[in-house]
Amino acid sequence: MPEKWDVADLPDQSGRTVVVTGPTVGGLGHHTALELTRRGARVVLAGRNPAKVEETAATIRAEVPDAALEALHLDLASLASVRAAAEAAAQIGPIDVLVNNAGVMAPPYSRTADGLELQMATNHFGPFLLTGLLLPQLVESGDGRVVTVSSRFHSLAGKAPLGDPREQLGRYHRWLVYGQTKLANLYFTAELERRLRAADLPVRALAAHPGFAGTHLAANGQYGRSSGGVASIVDAGVRAVSQSAAAGAWPTLMAATADLPGNTYVGPGGPGEMAGRPRTVGRSRLARNERAAQRLWEISEETVDLRYP
Ligand SMILES: NC(=O)c1ccc[n+]([C@@H]2O[C@H](COP(=O)([O-])OP(=O)(O)OC[C@H]3O[C@@H](n4cnc5c(N)ncnc54)[C@H](OP(=O)(O)O)[C@@H]3O)[C@@H](O)[C@H]2O)c1
């Protein structure tokens, strides 16, 4: 395991295919895709807004003219959309890495067409279904990886999200629920890794977090947009006090490419894991609860109607 990982250490990615969810310009997905294409990877940009995905492709091509990019339409807040995306992704062939990066943070309360709370749907159930449906292609690569982007805020959760996901029990606390979705990302990683080993499949599951990075996440969550009026002010304010989105992508890039065992969690190495060069990091005591991880897996299988591996 490299002690001090640097983006300059990113190995040649020629011949590898990576699917990155949530690749909007200025976010972690964009910078993850950019660095991977610089090293020769073929990157599939999986986003819900075709115009934004096209904008990302054009922005990357301005820096990497021969970038091998493809687009995949994917709305993680809709189980039907995830299924359609996975069907369309069959033509991609073997997938070396799936980066479950897309997410929303602390939006107002709402339920999706599937009856799921929006944050749990987007940040956990959608990625859970997508990963299961793409697993055969990850296996086909011979050495697949699933990297899921969590957060330091996983420790805000208080308790594991193990209730009926289609029922609202008590008041909606947007930050607690965000924390629960990020806790769910770590449970998902740990339990996926456990099951992959038990099934002896050539795929590893890892997690990463970016510390505090200047993306559109806060403005999108609070205002549903990142520009115009107060949303622009929040967006600029976050960028002023955080590390760059490019640096925020480094932990994901390390988890996606470095020689690391399954269930490794990578985050920035600076004080409070807020910024800096990435290294392996710890997780909260609650996040290490294996029984909760197993229970969430069972609930997730039932919720999305897919059992795997
Ligand atoms: N930035 C940070 O400091 C920070 C800290 C901890 C963890 N994270 C995590 O990092 C990940 C990336 O966030 P970011 O900071 O890069 O924020 P961002 O700039 O807001 O990017 C989020 C991405 O997710 C996409 N997305 C949202 N809902 C979706 C849906 N239903 N279906 C498909 N895609 C959807 C967004 O697409 P649209 O543009 O179409 O909305 C966007 O591409 C998230 O999982 C977040 O929890 C970020």
C-alpha cells in the first residue's frame, strides 16, 4: 500500500473501462473522470441530465483531446431508470471500475416514484441496484472494483437506517438522513466485500471520502441548483473555504487504482481528514457494525427486488 499517494502516481489506465456516476462539471465525478482519461482510461459518464453530461465531455476533451468518453443516462432516484441504464450499459463490455460517486446532500423532504425518501434512494438504493446489475460486467474484467463515495458525515447518523424505507417514522431530519446515507455507503462496501469474498468473485469493494471539497453539493442540496441568487453565493462560499474539487477526487482515484485490499476506506490525510493527500482512514464505531451492514443488505435486496452476488 502506498504511504503517500499522489495523483502523479496514478498508473497508466490504457485498456481499462471505468463508469463514473454524477460527472457534472465542477464536481468530484468530473475530476475523477478527467484524471482517469488523462491516463488513458475509457470513461463512461453516467448522469441524469444529458446536457450536463455533454458539457462534462466537452470540458474534459478541451484538456484531453483524445479522451475516450461515453455517456450513459442514469437517474439514481428512479429504480426503473437504473434498470434501463444497466440494460444500456450491457454494450460497454467488461467494466474494471464502477465509481458510485453521485449523491445529494440534505435536500428538503420528498419521496421518489418508488416511495423512497430522496436521499436514501439516490445515495444508497440506486447505487445498490446499479452495482448488482453491473456486477457480471465487473466480474468479466477479471479484477473489478466498486468504489463508493461516502463522507465524514457518516458519523452524524446516530443510528443505522434499518427501518422500512417506504415508511416515514417521525420527523425528517435532513442532516441525520444524509449521515445515514453515507453510513449506508460504508455498510454497503463492507457487506459487498464480505459477500464477494464468500462467492470467490474477482471484484473488490472500497470506499472513499473527499474531506471538504469545493463542489456544487451544498448549493444543490439547499436550493436545487448551483447558480443564481443565493445559490451562487453558497457555491462560491464553499469553494472559498474548502480544498479544490480536483483534490477532493484524489481519495476516489486512489481507491480506484492503488494496490489496496477490499473494504479499504480512503480519505484526505490532512488534519481532521478535511483536505490533503489521500491515505487509508478509519470509520465510526457504528460503521463497523457488521450485523447492521448485513441487515441493510437484506433490506436493500428486498427494496430494489434484486439479490446478489
Ligand atoms: N463535496 C464535498 O465536500 C463532499 C464531502 C463528502 C462527501 N461528498 C460526496 O461526494 C459525492 C459527489 O458529490 P459532489 O461534492 O461532487 O457534489 P455535486 O457537484 O453536487 O455532484 C453530485 C453529482 O451527483 C449527481 N446526482 C444527483 N442526484 C442524482 C440522481 N438522482 N441520479 C444521478 N445523478 C445524480 C449530480 O447530478 P446533477 O448535476 O444533474 O444534479 C452531480 O453530477 C457525493 O456522493 C457526496 O455525498 C462530497
